[in-house]
Amino acid sequence: MLQYIRPTSRLKIGYSVELSFRIKQHLSNKKIITRIKNYFKLGVIGEGSNNTINYTVSSIKELQTIINHFDTYPLITQKWADYQLFKQVFNLVRDKQHLTEQGLNKIVSLKNVMNRGLVEDLQRAFPNLIHIERPFVPFNKIKDPYWFTGFVDGEGCFFVNIQKSTSQIGETPSLKFIVTQHERDTTLLHSFIDFLGCGRYSKQSGERAAAGYYIVTKFTDIFQILIPFFDRYPLHGTKVKDFEDFEQVASYINEKSHLTLEGLDKIKSIKSKMNTKRYLD
């Protein structure tokens, strides 16, 4: 959810406020973006830079439908806090308060604690911001497996790695499933361990660490828990192709085919076409 605050000579207040709800995906996920637009029956679809596609809702009337949706079906990540702040801005704009000095200052103050905060130009232009606490996000336990599938469609990755080994053929494959989020959603990532009954949490190392990871690497967990889960609750985006490749490699490993040169070559061939490599041709 985005808000743009720009200088303008058209308005007496000197700034315009524009709101939009946007979903951005790789162009390969056009089918899902189209389904979302058809679900809401509003908004527009447009292609962005770097092979991306956007679904955007910008009018106040149409944004009311989006607000109603997320009030009925609440977010459970830290985006819930950004949504609550966005909703306050929406109400101010809907009520024309953005055309007053007091209303505009409150909108800028709300934006200051949303997403990435304010750009330097706005920080200089609005030095007397109102102190606003970022809403506390109550963690709701994951109850719907389809929610998890949808989340993985957007944030998860299936990897096949090839490492040097002391085996007769000198290499061995391994599998990794990973979900990445900002470290502020650590509680959510930890909850995946209980939800699936496997995996671990890892935090990015370094002074500027801002990411956390839910990771599954143990083969028995992947073969006996993770793969059956996504077979039962299927992915719908382009990640389904990566999952199918991931599942095929898991079958080769389970059958010990990876211990032969022929089997390892098949796995390498599958790996060469997964994830970002899938869209290079």
C-alpha cells in the first residue's frame, strides 16, 4: 500500500496526496495478477520494469473495497501495521483533510512510520511531525494451510544445491526450502516450525542484518512433510514449476539415483532451469 506526497502548484496547501494499493509480481505470474483483478472487479494491470507486472488500485472509491476486504480478512504479518496506518491516511483523504495544513501534517507523520518512512525532501519540508506509535501487531496463529501456500507463492523458494563430496562421483545434491521476511516478522517465521513440524529459523548475520529465514534442509522432513503438504495444498503461481522440479529431484534422491552419474546429470539439468534461470530464455 503506497502513498505519494508531492509538491504541487495546483493546490493551495502546496502538496498533493495520492494513495494506491499495489501488488507487484514477476511477469510470469500474470495469470495470478489477472485472477486478483477479476476477484476484486476493479483496478488496472500494467507492466513494470525488470519483467514485472503490477495490479494497482488508486481511486478512493475503489480503495474502499480494498479496505473492506482487509478488514474482513486481516493480514497477520507486520504488513498489518502498515495497513492500519494506511487506513488512517485513507480516511483523512476521503474526508478531504489532506487539503488542510493540520490534515496534511498528520498524513506525513503517519507516512513517517510506514514502510520505509520519509524521503529526505519530506523530512526537511515537515520538521514538526506528530509523534505516532507504530501499531503493535498481535500474532495470530496460522490456522489455514491455504494461507501458508499463498504466502510461499509470494515469499518462498525451492533450491537444489550441488556440493563437492567424498563419494565415488565426487558430487552430491541437497535440497533447501526457504521463506524470507524482514526480521521484524521473526515470530511469524518461528511459527512455521510448529505449523509444519519441521525446519529452523536463521537470522542474517552482519551489522545491517534485517532479514530472517525459515529453512528446511533435512531430507526426511522435505520428503515426508514438506512435499506432501504442497501436494495436498497446491501452489498456484509460477513457483509451482520450481516445486515440481524440487519434487522430482527429491524422488531421484530417495531412489538413490543421485549416486550415479546419469542420475546426477539429470538433477543438474533440472537445477539449471529452476528459479530465475527459468525466465532467462
